[in-house]
Amino acid sequence: MNIFVLTGAGVSAESGLGVFRGQGAALWKLYDPMQLATPEAFALDPRLVHEFYNARRRNLIAASPNAAHVALARLEAGLAQRGGALTVVTQNIDDLHERAGSTSVIHMHGELLKARCASCGAVSDCRDDLAVDSRCGCAGALRPHVVWFGETPLFMDEIYAALEAADLFVAIGTSGAVYPAAGFVRTARAMGLRCCELNLEPSDNADEFDDRRYGPASEIVPSWVEEILAL
Ligand code: OAD
């Protein structure tokens, strides 16, 4: 079996990284995304944008994968043993899937532990704070290697190829509020795939899913993985 999993902030919530929307504390209730997560915001006040992502990078470095990340790594290994494959497409800019052992992860919204040169486009590892005077070897200014509102997500061709190769579509910990990721379930349905949602609460597009399970990712993802591996 080939499984396509789309993950969002909810899969990392119990690792302490925060979500953007939903019940309780959420980043976009505390902050205005238009002042922090757009190219225009970076052009207007790069120091403010760097401070926001620097704080998130420090949190990420101190965080650990939770049981949901671990279960997805176990699913990848289990499917591979059976001649199948798991592709994790994540909207998350953290590296917790990789740290849990997943090897097939597509970061469609970029990666917090990388920086990109605004001039030459070179991408480099980045574990330290970025500042307005952080420079690439070509002298161009460095920015976080993340996709902001108004920018095109990464690896879309690879993502649609993985969807075409899949037998099952699963969305985990995502509110279904941000496109194009929120539209993957509709594409998957049009391809005849069965679709499953695992989330704390019904997402904006919950009606599109055949199977829905609600609860903390650290509980519902491991139990769903056990079911799949027992098939
Ligand atoms: P959201 O914050 O929009 O949604 C997170 C979802 O996870 C919500 O539906 C929550 O109910 C759910 N959730 C919270 N805690 C959970 C838990 N412990 N277990 C399971 N689910 C839980 O996050 P995304 O859908 O990933 O983009 O957001 C999509 C994009 O919007 C992000 O990549 C980011 C944001 O703006 C950019 O910054 C460009």
C-alpha cells in the first residue's frame, strides 16, 4: 500500500511548537501574519520578522518529536517491509518528522533550520539567529527558508506525483484553511482515493473525508498506524 500523509501544525503541537489556528492559544491569534509572514512584511521590517523566526528556531532546537512523529516513522518502515511506501508532505517548517526517523518528507512550506539568500537563492543550514546584516557568500541578505503568504509552495510537482501513486490520503493536524494544501483532499477524492482525517477537531473541510478521528495526535496517530500495519 502507498500512503500519502499531509501533516500540519497539530502533529507538532504536543512537542510544544504551537499551532496557528484552532481552539486555545494559537500563533495567528497572538500575531498578525501579514506583519510577519509575507515578503512585504520582510521588506518593511526585516528585524521584526527575523525576531519572530529566531524565537521559533530556538524553540524548535529545544523540542523533541512526539509519539505521532514516531508512529509515522514506524509506518514508513512497516510499509517498506511490505513493499509499499509512505510519503509525508508537511506544511510544517520543523524537522521533527526527520528526527523521529522519517526519511521521505517533503517540506512544502520550507524549513526553519535553513536560510535562503534573497539575491542568489542559495539555501544553507541555519541553526543560529538571523539578523538584518546576515549575509550569503555572494553578499546578498539572508532570509528564513520558509514560504510566506503570497509565495508559491515548494515541490508541487513531486507532491502531485506522490498523490497519483497513493492508495490512501491522510491529513493529520491541519485546519484545512491554507491552500493549496487544503485542496489536496479534493484532488485525492477526484482520483478515487479513500481519505482519512486525524485531528483534534473537525477541520474546515472535514466533510470531504470518508473516515474522521478526533483527539490528540500523540494518541490517535499511533493507534491508526497500528491498525494500518495490522491489515
Ligand atoms: P493550523 O494551526 O491552521 O491548524 C492546526 C490544526 O491542528 C487545527 O485544526 C487544530 O485543531 C489541530 N490540533 C491542535 N492540537 C492538536 C493535537 N494535539 N493533535 C492533533 N491536532 C491538533 O495549522 P496548519 O493547518 O498546519 O503557513 O496551517 C497551515 C499553514 O498556515 C501553516 O503552514 C502556516 C500557517 O499560516 C505559513 O506560515 C505560510
